[in-house]
Amino acid sequence: MSIRDIIEGKKQWRAHMARVDALPPDYQIVYKEIQRYFFKVGPVDLADGNLLGGLVDFFEEGAASGRLVLELIGEDVAAFCDDLIKDSPTYADVYQASTKKKTRTTGK
């Protein structure tokens, strides 16, 4: 990864967060909780930017239509998050697969 890639990535992240900051306060709070949850759980494809970017798109549409954020996602934010990433491997899944593979090869 070159310096140029790092700088471009930072610019994209700042633009993304500017979109989040433009959302109504309740949307911002829920977005940041979802973001924190994803950073803990670690879906592997989080780095490609589609998941969080798509979430901001979804929230922008909901806010524009005048809906409350919990009307969009439901009362259980964690269940909403889990449903979003149910088909995505997490870093925990990758780690488990690697330890199972290591156990099979070493026999322990």
C-alpha cells in the first residue's frame, strides 16, 4: 500500500463520516453503535467500504422520508447488525477455520 493509497483512503473515510455527521442526531447515534459493533465483530468485507457506505445510503433515504431510525432497523440494533452480516465471514470465522486446519495437520 502506497502513501497515495493511504491518503486517498483517508479522504474517502472523511467524506463518508461527513455524510454521517449530516444525518439527524438519532441516526448518528445508531450508526456509530452499528459501526462499533462491526469493528468488534469484524466482518472480513468491512474494509471494502460497501457495508458502511450502504448503511449511510439507507439512513439518508430514511431520514429524507421523515422516518425514525428505529422504524427502519427495529428495536434490536444488534439483531439488525447480525442480519446484515449473516452471510459474511468474520475474522473470528477465519481464525476458527485456521485453527481447525492447524489441528488437523498437527493431529492435536
